[in-house]
Amino acid sequence: MNFRFNWDALGIATSVACAIHCAILPLLLTSLPVFGINIIENLALEYLMIFIAFAIGMYSLWHGYRKHHHSLTPAIVFSIGIILLIAKQIWHEYQFWLLPFAVLFIVCAHIINYRACRVHNHAHAEDCDH
């Protein structure tokens, strides 16, 4: 049996998980400070989530670039999304304006990568190993 792991699906799932984390966590977990737990405004957790999304996303996009389409467009779109996520952390008062665009760019990058990897005539280069 030939099992293939879909890195784009994982990248999209982590982006959606990040969006859910950012949107729902403050609404559902507002009672945690009563118990002395503060994960809502925890900068370390926020930057950890951004780093995890970046690491998985870039691996997924690198795999597609190297093995299939040789286009930097998905990586550029993804990088814009990650920059917007970091900007959301820096300029916290604009987070509700920056977050939707950050998630949109990140998910679009994975969709672009997914579609480019599925094109019938791959854009093979000399360094392709398949």
C-alpha cells in the first residue's frame, strides 16, 4: 500500500486551527484568570502558534516547489500572511483587521500550492528527482 502524506492539507488545517484559536479562545476561556491561568494574552503561546504555522507551512510549500511546480508564488503569498500575523502581535489594537487577511493569505498560499502540484504537466527542472 502506497501512503502519501498531504502537507498542504496539514498546512491548511494548522491555519484554520490558528484562526479558531484566535477567534474562539478569548470567548470560551475568559474564566481562566479566575483560576490563575492566563493563556488568552500569553505572548509566548501566540508566537509559538505562529512559529508552528510557519514551520509546517514552509515545509509544505518547499515540498511543492522542489518536487512539482518550481514557482515562488505560494511562498510569497504565505510570507505575506505570516508577516501579517506578526504585525497582529506587534500592533495588537489592529488585530481584528489584520487577522482575517493573514489567514486568507496563508490559506490561499496552500490552495495555490495544492493546485500547482496537481497540474497535469509538471514544470520539471533539472533538479527534479521524479
